[in-house]
Amino acid sequence: MRTAWEQHSGEEHRAAVEITASEAAALADALSFYLRRRFGSDQLELSAGTLSLRSLTGVSDRLGSLTSAGLGGRLVLSEHELRSLREALCLYVAERDTDSYQPPEERDRLTELRALNEPLGDLLAELPSAPATAPLVLR
């Protein structure tokens, strides 16, 4: 996986992540699990929850496109989307990685997700700082 920060539309930075089809599928499964867990019916009452759900649904759609193509590709994420995607990955692994029997496809998915955790965390740690804006002058 290759990761980098890019500057988009003015001052905003976006994370660019190159992933394989199997990595996209694993992330899509983790995000789907996270969406079901985090956005139960009571959470959607809050407008902030609705906006976050809408943002993550867009990420889920983009992951679905990469998965359906079967080739992987480039995923561009905002800082919020990247943080939420990593949170989804961590929640999925924490809840599903048990000592009990796991089917081979689940073990493979967990292996993929554990391998993605560190590069995504490193990318978050390298978040470029926003450029200083002009100082506020009071007259």
C-alpha cells in the first residue's frame, strides 16, 4: 500500500491511498460493520451523526466501486474520512478477532486489515499542518 497527502482545492489536504482489490474488500466489510454498529437508529437523531453517516456512505460507495472492478485503485479521503475508516478497521478487528474458530475468508480479511492499520496510522501521523493564515488585525 502506498499512501501520501496531497493538496486539493485551495488549502485542503486529502489522503491518497493505493489499495489492492482484496484490501478494498476488507476495508469495505469493516466499514459496513462500523456503519451498522455506530449508526443505530438512536444515533441518527443527531444531525452530526447524519452528516458523518453521509460522508462514510460515500467512502463505502467508493470502496464498493474498487471492489467490483476487482483491480483495486486509488482512494482519496479527507482527514475525517481517513480517521473514520481507520476507526472502522480497528473496531472490526477488535470485535471479530477472537480465539474461536474463524472461517478462512474471515482470517484472510483480518490479516488484510491488521496489515492496513499501521500504514493508515502513519499517514494520520504525517498530516500536514494547515498553512498559517494572515493575522487578524483589529482596527
